Amino acid sequence: MGYLAFLERMGQVNDLLNAKSILNWDALTKMPPGGAETRAKQLATLSVMARDLLVADDTRSLLDKAEPEIAAKPADCVEAVICRQVREAIDYHLRIPAELVRKRAELGSIGHEIWAHARAASDFSAYMPHLTKTVALNREMAEYIGYEGHPYDALMFRFEPGETVATLKPLFAKLRDGMLPLLRAIAQKDAPRIDFLERHYPADQQLAFGLKMAEKLGYDLNRGRLDLTVHPFEVSFTRNDVRITTRIVEDWMPGSLFGTLHEAGHALYEQFSDPAYVRTPLATDLIGLYAVSGVSFGAHESQSRLFENQVGRSRQFWELNFGAARDAFPDQLADVDAEAFWRGVNRVKPGFIRVEADELTYDFHIMLRVDIEAALTDGSLAVKDLPEAWNAKIKEYLGLDVPDDRRGVLQDVHWSSGQIGTFCNYTIGNVMAGQLFEAANKDAGVASGMAQAEYAPLREWMTTHVHQHGRRFSRDELLVKASGRTLDPAPYITHLTSKYSEIYGV
Ligand code: ZN
């Protein structure tokens, strides 16, 4: 009885966080601009209520009563895992003074406007005071959260628990060693043609085709929908309502298509989590206070990257699905075949902007941000020296001279929210996607399914090994069970090397 009462309380925390997500989805898709100010207050109220309910005295006494009830059960049973996770989350939140949380929320609420103005004017000095405060506050937060090696470890904990500066360093070194020679070699080669991707693709037809492909990969529209937004995202309000969004550019067809496949990959993680976990902590991020089944941001990103890149940008996928693309866009694709289409959507072109980066250059944008955030956090890089450090890294990795801060250090929205430590998940997601796709392909049913444009076996494999477990196992436990080892960049590097050697002859 005690455990059930405790579980119902956790269900209420989950309800509040789902309500917050719905308000946020609405704000980013349907809300008229006039609603922004009051909506921000509503979101903040729900956030505070969820946190307060989680750490409330009577919640803690419910947990105190639940723990002895399940003490006789195995330590790895669902009930024991839930109790441990909630205990850990309560401890985490109580370590951080409420005053500091309030200050960060305040910084976040004013940050977006300051950042947007500074970016529009390409004026880093206008953003410097806000960023200086953000760095100082996060540094202070790291001390309260606690860490063993590096203060940045404490900041990453909220997004990628267990990841540290010490573990990322060798991972990044292996990625650079594997990917830089490839990038250098490609720079010497002729680019595939992309003119047909820049023709006029009407918005409605792009939406319909993207959704058709997403459904083909397993996205369930009975529990999902697609809407337009400015910065595309996926969000779930339990596994029974998992929505995706996209942005249409009418003269750049791959943007929305692969964006939709990406968000659909995220959506599959949520839609196919175990129904028994609905409203439980195994479908709630109690550290980040967010209703989500994925176990870490990196694990989530592994699913989006896998369906977008490993599947969606593969030669096999377009050999089998190009016909559908030409049916949808007969005029635009009249003079193109599957081969040319596949080459075009895989073109490599180093650029300044992370969100526009291709598959090969994307991780360099991430590695530079993680290194810079870690250096800002430990004080080895001063905020005033940030543009110089940023531009030097872009030159080193991509060979480009950053023309202005708008296309450099001011491009990302992340810091304006008061958050530091969010970036590593993108690259971890790519690495995990490589491992999981390699492991899935060893299953004969998955491989023969994909060879016939049937993606249900692949989706089912991912559900068995990843989706269904929700937050039951840690990211590394999940990865070891599914692929036999912890983070290993080798399959990802092999995937990139074999694809680009085919396309570019390098
Ligand atoms: Zn994503």
C-alpha cells in the first residue's frame, strides 16, 4: 500500500510535467505572440510546483514508507530502481539552494531577448554581461551539485548522467582522428549536384511526403501529429500522445524531410516505451524535471540520428524509396535518379552554422562547444576571449574564417536559457546510433526487412533493446545490453568512411 501511494504521488509529478510540456508545445506551435508573457509565468509555475511536490516532506515520507515494503525484493527490480532514482533526484534538488534556482530562472527569462538582440546586431559585447553571469551561476551550481573530476561534469549530469570531461576527451580524440582525414580528402573532390534539391517544393507536399516516410519508419499517427514551428522538436505527453514538428523551406527540400525523420526517431523512443511505465519515474526525468521516457539526451539523440542518418540517408533507403519521392515531386525530380538523389542529400560542405551542418561536419561543431563550455566552467577560458577561441577552432576543424559573431559564437540559443552542459548529447547520439545500427543489422530479420523497404523489424529491434526500457537502465547499461559495449566510436566512423568513400571516391 505504501509503495502504491508513493507511486501515485510520482504520477502527479509526471502529470504536472506533462501539462507543462503541453503548454510549451502550444507556445511553440499555435500561440499568438501576445500570449508569450503570461505563458512564461504559467510554465514557471508548473516547473516550481513539480519540483516542490517532488521534494515535499509528505512525498519523502511516502518514499520512507515505500522503501521497507520493497526491501525484500531484488535490488534490480522495477520498484527498487524507482525508489533509488527518486531518492537520488530528491537529494539532487535539495543540494541546490532554491535561491540559485530562482536566479537561473530569472537569467533564463531575460536571456532570450538580450541574446536575440545581440545576435541580430552581431555584437558579442552586448551579450557578454549575460553570459558572464550565466557562467558564474553555473559554476556555483556545479559546486552545490558536486563532482569528482571537473566542475563541468556536474553540469552535464542533468543531460547525460555519468558523462565526464575525462571520458569525453579520448572519445573526441578518436572521432577527430577518424573524421578529419576524411573531411580533408573530401575537400579536394568535386561535390555531387544538389540543384534539384533547391527547386520549388510546395509546403503541403513536403509535409505530406515527410509524414509518409515517418509513418513508414513506424511513427504511429494514432498517437502522434506533425505541426509547423520555428525550431523543430519532438515532445510527448505520455507514450499515448507524441508530437513532432518541422519547418518548411520551399527551395531546400532536405531540411524538412530529414528533420521530420529525425523527430520521428525521437518519437519512436517515446511511443514504444513500456505502457506499464506511464506516469512513473521510468517515464519522468526527475533531475531535469521533464516528462520523457528516454534515459538520457544522448540516448534520445541516438534514435533520431539512427532513423535520420543511418537509415534515411543510406543508399539502400533511396534505392527503395526514391520512387515514392518522384511520385510526390514528379516535376522537381524529373531529371534525377535514386543514385543522384542519395549523393545530393549526403553532400559535405563545411559551414559556420551548426543547425545547417551535414552529417560529417556536425560533430566538429559539437566538440568545439563542449571544449569551450568546459573551459569557461573551469575558468581556463575568460568570457571576453570566447569569440577568438571559437573562431580559432572553426578555422582548425573546418578551415573557415568566421566573418562575424552572428555566424560564430552568438548562433546558439542554448546559453540564453541560463543552461550550460547541454551539447555533448548530439555527438554521443551519433556514436550510439552507429553502435545500435551495427548491432541491429546482425539480426537477419532486420537486415532482410530493410532490404525490402520494411522497417517494422528494425523498429521492433529498437523497441526490444532501447525504447521499451524507458529510464529503467542507465545509458551505459542499455548500450552494453544492446551492443555488447559502452560508448565506442568505431562503428560510427566506419559508417561515415564507407559512405563518403563511395560518394566522393576518397
Ligand atoms: Zn534531436
